[in-house]
Amino acid sequence: MFRRKTNAYIIFIAILLVIAGCGNKEKETSKTKENRLVYASETEFEGLNPLLEETNLDALLFRGLIRFDENNEPTMDIAESYELSPDKLTYTFKLKEDITFHDGEPLTADDVIFTIESILDDNNASFLKSDFTEVDSVTKIDDYKLELKLKRPFTPMLDKLTAPILPKHAFEGVEMRTAEFNSHPIGAGPYMFDKWDRGNSLTLKAYNNFHGTKPSIEKVIFKFIPDSNVRALQLKSGEVDIALLDPVQVEELEKEKNIKIYDIESADYRGILFNTTIDLWKDVDVRRAFSYAIDRAQIVKGILKGYGTEAYSPLQKHAFNNENVEKYAYDIEKAKELLDGAGWKEEKDGFRYKNDEKLAFTITAPVSDTVRVNMANYAAEGFKKIGADVKVDALDWSAITIEDAEAFMVGWGSPYDADHHTHILFHTDQSVLTSSGYNYGSYSNAKVDELLEKGRFSTDAEERKAIYMEFQAELAKDPAFAYIAYEDAVYGINKNLSGVKERILGHHGSGFLWNVEEWTWNDR
């Protein structure tokens, strides 16, 4: 009898130990849960030098003299303060003295001067050059003070000085375009480069000596997933913690208890870029005709599922928006009338011809962007109603040269100064055929050029507004793009992440990670 009781007691103790062990394992699992953030990146980057290529890592790896705040207004960052001379030609910057690069070297005035001079150096072909052409000189006063002089007053200068500062010492004796830095960068941001597994992922780790808010999350991993459906599946399974969603995915993912949906207003528009080096698009009435032949309301409703608005201007989400420009409301008869006037006559087969040439072209779109592809296909099908034979070529980005496409499904937009993503897109001097600008369609309009120049150099807010209002009116008369829609940035995020600060976002949801150093996990 005693033996039975003893055996029962031993078994009972064993069971308690097993249960306790399980509890400890659960605690250990919780404790060892990695403090990392996995971001589903739609594309992989060619390089990480922010003067040569813009990526969504820039705000994590680098910082500029100035930084955009949650209202997209320029505020101090590496600069502690600045003074502007009465003639608005000289900026004197005082730098914070406790900032170091990720390799421990101090960030000084020499680095700021090196960065600006590198942007202006033609050998580097920086896409930022047009933002700094009004800089006359940059002079060092002491290690933490410098003077920037302009050729003439340039209102967007503070916006432009958000450009990331690079370490001068990292480029000694090497060419910037081929420097090792481009794949192993050294910045002064809240995160530093860790490793890059080409084709799979890129890992950043917290920089503990960051001069601002110290990062709470230890690692940020950019996982390269070009397929939007795979991104959504991995968000659902928890393999990634954050992903930019296609509108058609939102309804399903809203049902997931572990996911929170952020529907954020964006200055990001979609449209069809006309390659004006092609004879077809040299005729403004043909461009206008195709602008009238797009049913934008149906695209917003059907393809964007309501996550967007109809587009008519590159400054539609800006304080300078001109609501009174031609919006190209869906009008098939108007489109036909314009094509008739341009000499494109409809034949028995239902298509139009001019001098035996068929009205036909191809819209190129990135295959990884299903929204752009769907928009292109919908527009192409609709163009049959005006007698145009339009095809869609959905290609991998590696196979796309935008300036060679007859038409391209473009995505642009900026929530910052009106000069941003207007001058570099529409000014004649910014054609990709002659510069490092983004004027892929080689659009050229003397009046637009004049207004973009005036807008850059006017120092009066009301005068600038009037200039950009007129710019939009002229651009509407002579369209470079057939604007289609502004697309909201809809992100799916692990519900246990907190600290996200929303603001109007830029192209393709850019800017969402702007304050990631303030994000925290609630369960780790």
C-alpha cells in the first residue's frame, strides 16, 4: 500500500515537472523571439548610394542637414540651426557636434561639402544634380559650420538639403560610380548596413550611437518579393511583418486577426507617359484624344477598389493644386473628334489609319506591379472604342528601358515642395537622352520650362502659387502624361507593431518607414 502511494506521488511530481518544463519552454520561446522587422520589398536595389539611386532604405541608413517631419515640412536634422542672409543668397549652417558615421568617424562640414560637390560632379551623374545647380559655392568656416551661397534666391533649397550626407573618407582614391560603398554603405542614420544576400534579402542593424531616437527594433530586413500575391501570403503567414498591398488584397487581409491595415493618402499618381520622340505623340491633339478616352472613375472603382482618386494634375495633392484645369473627363465623342481633326480616319475594320499607317502602339508596364498592368490592359481595351489598336507589354524591370517604350505606365508623385517631381519630370533640360533627369518621354514645352524656372526662383508664396497654377493649366493643354488615378498607399502590418506615424506619402508609398527608429514590438 505504501509502495503504491509512493509511486503515485513520484508520478505526480514528474507530471508537475513536465508541466513546469513546458511553461519554461514557452517563456524561453517568448524571450528568444527575435526583435526584428521584416519588410516585403517589391524590388531589389541596384545599389545603396543615395546620390545615385533613391531607395526606401535611405531614411534608415542616412540623414541630411534637413529632414521632413510628419507634416512633410523641412526641419533640422544634422544641422542644429541655420541663418539666411537678407538677400536670400547665403545660408550659414551650424552642425550638431555629436554625430558620427556608422564607422565611428565624426560627421563634419567637410562631409557636407563633399556631398554637395559630388552631386554637382558630372562624372557621378547624380539624379539630384538639377536640385543643386543654383549652388554657387560651399565654404567651410570651421569643422561644424559652413556657408552655402546661391547664384540667385532658390526657394526649395531647404527641401533639397534633405539629401543624405555621405562620408568623404569613404571615397578617397576611388570613383563614386564604382565604389565599394555602393554595396556596403556607411551613413549616419538610425540603422547601419549588416549584410546583403543578393536576390533574397538585405539586413540592417540598429546603430546604437545614432544622434536621434535610438532604435527599439534591433534589425530591419528587406526581403525581396516581386510577386504581390506572395507578399500577401507571407504577410498572412507571419513570414514578413509589413507589405504594401494591392487594392484587391485588402478585403481578405482585413479579416486576419494578426494584421492591421493602414490606408494612407498618397501623392502617388499613375498615368500613361507619351514618348514624344515618336511621331504619333508629337501631335498634341492625339495625346489629348487618348486622355479623353480613359474611364478613370471605373478604374478607381474596379481596379483600385476605391483606394484612390481620379487624377488630372501632378500637383493635385499639393496646396498649389489648380482645380480649374482641363480634367479630361471620359468623353469618347470628344476623343473621336480630335482624332478626326488630326487626320486619323476610321476604316471598315474599326481601326483608324493615316497615310496607310494604323493607329497602334504598345503600352509597357512592369509585370511585378499588377495594378499598373491592370490599368494598362483596361485602358488599352477602352481605346478600341476610338479606333486604336493598343497592346500591353508587361515586362520585368530588368527588360524595361522607359525612354525606348512607345508609351509607359508611369508612377510618380511627391508630397513636398511643388518643384519636387515637376522640374525633373517635365523640363526640357531633364530629358534622359541628354541628362540624368527623369523626363523619360523627352517632353518639351517652352512655356512649361519658363514657368518651372519661375517657380523655382520666386520667393513670394502667393506668386509661386500663381506660377504653379499656370504651369498646371499649360501642362493640361499640352499633356506629357494621360493622368489616370492617385493611388492610396495601403499597408498591411503585424498588429503588434506600434509607433507608426502617418503622413501623406510619395511615389509608390515611399516615406512610410520615415520614423521606423520609433517603432516598437508590443510582444517582445
